[in-house]
Amino acid sequence: VSAFFEAAYPGHSQVPEPLPWKDPEEYGRLLRAGFDYRPYERRLLCPGRWADIFDVTLTDAPRAAFLNARVILLLGPHDPRRLDEVALWALAAEGRTIVLAAGCGIRASWLPDARGVLPGTSAVVVDATSGKWHNDAPFRLHRAVASAGWEVEASTEAAAPVLLTRPVGCGRIFFVAADCGLDAEGNLCGAMLRLLDTLLPPLIPFEVKGPPVQWSLNRAPQAWMLLLMNHGATPWSGEVVFRAGTPCVIHDCWRDKRLTDSGNAAALTIPPYAPCVLEFRPLSGHS
């Protein structure tokens, strides 16, 4: 779980160092003199690799907790009394994507046969479709067998499966054979990152172009609301694009400023440590 959030929000919860004060008394004197402490705050909130689109469930969450999900990332074992392998299969068959990895303690009869960890580490991963080679950080690999229904999407240069997938009804299941989906340093492995980079962005009807920035999306009755937050000490410049191309009235709610009466993109500059709230309201006759 911690590796996933480090990938999603690099550097979160870290305190920037070195700190320009030696003790609380000196820190107090700096504040009284007008010192800007914001660059040294603990990064509880920070720019992310993907938008703020995640709900975290407990290990005893019932099936109902996943009904609105489109992608379910299983990072560890779940209480089978609340969500067993039949229920997981049904969630996928109804049109969801499930992602899990070998070694995470999840047991189901429909999973590929993973026969323990291979000796040593692997680093080169080859995409089955494109033939592209990836020189990833070394990772420990389970000896996975593509049983009936499973296809290999990526493998090592020695043809050992790294990423397997199978269709299930209207959905799909992905299985990462890297141990717990991690590399040897405890970070998400390259195959897992590339998979999530493929699966997660299409879930969101907007794209934010520019340097990394924290942003989230909400659906109002007749509009889309986006919050962007610049946690940096310099202005952030970028563009927000509505992927559907639907013409919208775009309003900067934070500054109470109309940006366009008919468009699908907004160019922005957000001051240091400042938010921006945008409303994208589709024009009448469009959705």
C-alpha cells in the first residue's frame, strides 16, 4: 500500500531538508520576522502521478463498496467472508478491471498458477504486442504459468511471464507476476506502473497538461468541477483539457472570472501555494 501511494504521490509526507532553523525558539523568531514557512511544510498534500481519483477500502469492505469502481487494485488479502473469489469474479464480469500481483496473499482458483519465486532478479521486460523492451529496476519474479484463459502481455527476455491478463464477461483481470508488484527496492515495479499508466487516465474525462500538480474532479448536476492546487514555491503554468471536446462555458470560480463562453480547454497560471477551481459547464444541447 505504501509503495502505491509513493508512486501516486511522490515524496508525500516528507519534510524538506535541510531546515533553516536549529530549534523551536529560532523557528519562532523567524516567523515573527515574516519568514515564509510554506516551503518547509510536511508534504501531506503534493502533486500526483494521477489525479485524486482513489477510494481506499478496509480489508473487510463488502462487495457493495466496489459497485461504483471501474478499476479495483487489490494490494493485499481481503476477508473472504466479505468478498470471496466468486464475488471478485462477478465484479470483473460486470465490466470492471481488477489488478493484483503474485505474493500479495490473494487466493482464487481462477488465478494463474504461481509456483514460488524464481532465483535471482529480473530487469528486462518485453511487451508481447509491440515487442518493446523495458530496462526496469530489478525485481523478484514468481514462476507464473499462463493457464487456460490467460494471455501473456509482457515477459522477461527469457520468456518468463511478467504480466498476464484474461477477459471476464464485460471486464478484465490483470495479474502481475513480480513479487507483490514491487521491485527489489520496494517500489512499484515497472510493469505495474506502465499498467496503471494505461488503465487510470482514461477513467477521467479531463487531462491536465504541464508540470505535476495536485488535482481532483467532481461532477455537479450540470457541470464538472476541477480543483488544482499548486504546492510549489513558483507559479504553475499548464492547460486543462476536456477530452470529450464538448464546448463548455469555463469559469474560474476562485477568481470569479469567465475564461471562455465556448471551449473545451483552459490555459492557467496558478500562483505559488494557491488553488484554482474551474467549472466546465457544457453548453445547452451538449453533454
